[in-house]
Amino acid sequence: MVNILIASCGTRNKVVQYFKKALNGQGRVVATDCSENAPALYDADVHYIVPRITAENYMDVIYDICRKEQITGVLSLIDPELSLLAAHEKELRELGVTVIGSSYELCERSLNKWEMYKWLTANGYHTQKSYIDLDTFLADVKAGRISYPVFVKPAKGSASIAISRAEDEETVRLLMSHGEDMMIQEYLTGQEIGADCYIDLVSGRTVSIFTKEKIVMRAGETDKGRSFKDPKLFELITKFIGESGFRGQIDIDIFDQNGTYYISEVNPRFGGGYPHAYECGVDHMTLIRNNLEGRENPVHIGDYEEGLIMMKYNEIMIRKE
């Protein structure tokens, strides 16, 4: 019996539905959120309204749910909670719960775009030029090493919150002075790509990769996309994951810049565009179930059809107060 706890489920109804399908009655999906109006709660077998993740007693509430529901594995769908769960991996393990995710260090590095930039450049990966020092950036502009437009964003952030495009020095100075821990990032014009990957919790190998060209973005998530394959990209992603050490589900943002792949960001969780992969037959929920039952998954990288278009559309849920 495998019981999955999906924390901070929000609007990710599909993720809840897919886990229920993977368990096929041989376990329960339990969902939590701090808002009773999070629609994904009501697709779960059991749901709980919990405090915000910043509350002092938050983890105690999660521990109680894990005991009561005999949880086997836990994952979160929001970035800040990934580090929180990883930081309490030992306590959760003592309750018989596996954290379906990466280490605390990797979750923190992924959340901090400046730290990820430093790691990528130090390890020889192409990525967009980034700056936290305004004077260094302006010197590079003057030297012709970078040009406008650029993005100014929080070094720590998610869901494209507080990201602004700047066309000139005056705007960059204004944006840098009106926020804490801001960074400047090169504006890449190439095709944006999303990669949904699963790294086996038993073997540590990358066993599944799904890649899509992003056609339309909305609020930091893929709104429309097209599945495609490139063995060179699969090789790059496998190398990157192997050297960085991620585990479980991760979502990588990549740019194809004139035939060269640039790794931009990593989200060590299910991304908003994952349903595209699932509907193309890339079922990471079953891979997770296999791991939680102690089974190693075989490698099936690129096992899907190219040219399948995903188009998101709105749905509603009605509940009585």
C-alpha cells in the first residue's frame, strides 16, 4: 500500500488525478493546502487545510498527517517548501516517509538563481550572463559583453514573480534600487524549451526525459507547447543531472540559442507543464510508485511521440462553503 502526500497542491488538479490513477486503488492520495479554496484538494482521496509553510508548527502538522494517514512518500508543488521538506528528511524518514525530491542543498541552489548561475558557469554549462553587482554589469555593457534589453528579477523567486524587462541603464538602476537581492540576467532570444525529468530514487539514474518547445507562456508556466526530441539535448540533460545530483521529479528551463543549448533554471518538482508529458505517455507517477515499493525503474528516455501539441484551457470547480 502506497499513500502519497501532495503538499501545497493549489490548482494542480491533474497531478492529484494522475497519482490516483497510478495507485489504482492500492493506496490513497492525500492533499494539503493553506487555503480551503485550493481546487486540487477536492480531487484527492483525503484533504487537510494546514497552516502556511512559514508557521512555527507547520512541520508538526505535516508529521501528524503522515502518522494518521500512514504516508509512504511526500512531495510539494511549490518551491519554498521543497527546502523545508528536505531539511526535515531525517524526521520524515523516521516516520516511514520518503521525501520525493532532492537534497536541501540542491533545493536551495535551485531557488537561488545567482547560486545556480555560479554552479552552471563553474561546471562549464552554457547559461545566460547574470549579475548581482550593478557596476560590473554596466562595465560589461560598455565593453560590449552584454547589451539591452535585459531582465531584472529577484535572485530568489518563482513563477516569474517581480520579473521586469529593462531597455536601458535608467530602468535597470531603478529596478535594482527598488528590490532586495535583485539580479540582472541576459535576455536570450532563442527557442525556450522545457524538460520534465525523473531521476530514479533507487538507482540514482535519469530514467525519463520529456522535452517540449514552449509556444506560449503565461505566469511563468507553459500554456502551449510542442513535444520534440533531440539526442544531443537528452545527452546534455543526463550529464547535467548526473553531475548535479538531483533526485525525483525535476523541471528544467532551457534555451536553444543558435544551435547551442543554454540551461536557464531548474525546479526540483513537477512543473506546471508536466501534464503535457503525462498525456504523451510519460507517466512519472507510476515511476514514483515503483520506487516507493522498492522497485528500480528501467531507463526510457525519449519514449514518446514528437509533434504533439499541448493547449491549456480553463476549468472551474464549485464547492459549498
